[in-house]
Amino acid sequence: MRVIAGECKGRPLKAVPGTNTRPTTDKIKESIFNMIGPFFEGGTGLDLYGGSGGLGLEALSRGMDHFIFIDKDQKAIHTIKENVKQCNYEEKTEVFRNDAKRALKALHKREIQFDMIFLDPPYAKQMLIKDMEDIDNLELLANEGSIVAEHGTDVSLPEQIGNFHRIRQETYGKTTIISIFRRD
């Protein structure tokens, strides 16, 4: 696992130890950024299920200004912090141990809006529709922002969730789908 492009191109990233966290493969990560970028002129992002932090670090490397990582697993939090340090992005990141629902409420209290939100929960525990409804109700996505949801092929997301409309969906292999949503 590595950073694919931008200022940290080629930098190796650690994976979360154990089998509870499934990292996004470099191939899928590259495809995601080809769909949504590939580079950015600033912006703020959120990775609600941070894992190793690979998606947010890739976004920072490609030009985003600030990223917030959330995960409820202590091993994931430790790995994100190590990877942030490896990329010298301590000043551009915030890392919090929390569950998704509480984290969204806390971010709403801070009156933050995000240009990009990554949702890549563990496949067995996906609550993507509920997460996106919460993001919509709490007005956490900026007007021109995108939500990138990674989910299993057994999960079918509707074209419309709240005020978000799916603009693209791609299937990778037999297990992974990337769905991209924007505000109507």
C-alpha cells in the first residue's frame, strides 16, 4: 500500500494489523481519484471510517488542504497517526477515535462542511444510507462536494439518498462497488 500520486507519491503506508480492516487496494484508489479528481486545489475532507488513512492521505497528496479521520478501532487510529507522520501531514490532519454517528454530530457542532467525504465502512456493518441521510440532515457536505462510498456488491444503493444523487457507479471485481454522490 502506498500513496499513488502527488507530493507524497510512492510513500509506503502501513496497513491496520489484523483482519477487521480491509484496505482499499491501490488499483481501486487510483480509479477513485481518476473519477473525482485527479488533483485538487484545496478543500477539506472527511474519512468517516479511516482504516489506515490511505484515501485521505491520497487526497492530501493530490492537493486538498485539510482532512479529518474518524475510526472507532484503536489499532486503526494508531495506524492512521503513523501514516500521517510518514507523509508529514500532522498540521493538515485531525484524527479522532469515535463511532460514525457521534462523530457526525460533533462535526456538525463545529459547523464544518466538507468538499469530500469518504465512506468505506466494514462490509459486514454497512449503514451507508443512514450515514448519508445523517450527513444530509446535518448539512456536512459543501454544495459542490462529493461523497465517495465503497461497498460490497451485495449492497444496493438507490440513485437518490436525501438531497444526494448518484452521479457514477463502478464495479471492481466480484466484491467492490464505488458509488459517487453529489448534492442535487
